[in-house]
Amino acid sequence: MGGLVMIAGWWLVVAALGGMLLGAGASAAVLRRRARSGGAELVHLETLVQRRADQVNALSHELRTPISMIKGALDLLREGTPGPLTPAQERFLHVAGHQCTQVIALCESLLIQAKIEAGLFTPQPEKLDVSVVVRDVVAAMRALCEQRGQRITLDTPQVMPWIPGDPMLLTQALTNLLSNASRFTTPGGSIDVRVMAIDTGVAIYVTDDGAGMTRAERERLFQRFATGLPLADGTGLGLVITKTIVELHGGEIMVHTASTRGTTFLLTLPGQS
């Protein structure tokens, strides 16, 4: 009798273990199904993102080509190639040319953002002196600042540490920052750019003496199509792209601003690991 009880007890243990194994097997099967389902969903999402990038790419190309041709024709008119212009005609052509430039820049920004979201926009780092990149961007921006009556200054040390970075992407990020500073600085204002070495790598400061931002505007700063002030004529994509580029380099971007007191962007990039 005791043997039967022992055998019955063992059968209960075996049954319990069997139930646990069956349950584990069922759970594993469920997990595998979910994993397959999740994998399929991930592939589907990646396909959608890629399709969106392709659509934006096609749209950007379709827009850029005619707009570029229009801008070329406007430039020829402004140069007086077909004949002399009246002051009013020159003024209208200037406005039209500026708007063409804005549309072309928007196409480029949309294309870059779509590539970033599709994972097709990755840095190609090389050893570089960031102060050289900053100097080139500032030099390229001087003409625009002079048109707006703005003064731009640059302060860089004579010797800077070499850091890994993609010069093309960093040029894009810095151009976006300086363009943003110029938009928010009133005519006659100033923009100060400073580069310095820090313990972790390099820091870049871009300061304008514009209207600054309220707390609500600061919270929307890195949102797409949020430009903050009515003075701004951008799309809000520039700062989103800048933030993404900095983070792709392992860096950070911070903002210090107050209403009517100007804005400072601090961009940090890590040094050699």
C-alpha cells in the first residue's frame, strides 16, 4: 500500500513537472510566435520608413529641379543680362530669389531628416580640428550676416585637440545653428561663436543677442516645424537635424535662453576614446 502511495506521489510529481514543461513549451511557442510577429512588424515598419524616405527623396528632387531653374533665371535677371531693371523690379526679384532659396533649403532639410529616420544617414568620422570646420562655416555666413547688418565674431584657441567627426555633417549642424542665430538676431545685432577644449573633448558656443525665448518656446525648440518667433522664417527642421547630428557623434546640445535676453547654444563633441 505504501508502495502504491509512493508511486502515486511520484506520478503527481511527474505530472506536475510535465505540466510545467508543457506550460514552458507553450510559453516558448507563444514567445516564438510573438518574436516572429514582432520581427515581421519590425520589417514592416522598416519598409514603411524606407518607403517614406524614398518618397521624400523623389519629392525633394521634383521640387528642387524646377525651383533651381527658376532661381537661375532670377539671378540672370538680377544681373541685368536681359536688360536694365527698375529699382522696384530689383526688389521684387530679390524677394523671389530669397523665397526660392528657402524652398531649396527646405527640400534639403526634409531629405536629410528622412534619411536620418530611415537609418541611412550615419557619420563617416575622421580625425579633424573642429576649429577649422567652425572657421569655414563662419566665413561662409559672413555675407548673409552683412546683408542683415549683423556682426559675427569668432574666438578659437590656436591649438585644438583632434577629435573624430564627420566634417560634412558637422558643417551642416553648425550652419543650421548660425542660420538660426542670424534669423533670431535683429538687424544691427551680433552673433558670437566660441570654440574651446574641455576635459571630454570640444565645446562650441553660439550666442545671439536677439529676442530670446519664453519657456513655452524653449520646450518646442527641437520639434519639427516649430520656429518659435514670428521673426523666424525657417521650418524648425534645422535644429532637429542639428540635434540628431550631434547625438550621432556622441555629443550633446544644450540651450540657455531667456525672453528679451538672447540665446546661447552649447554644442559638445567627445574627444578620442
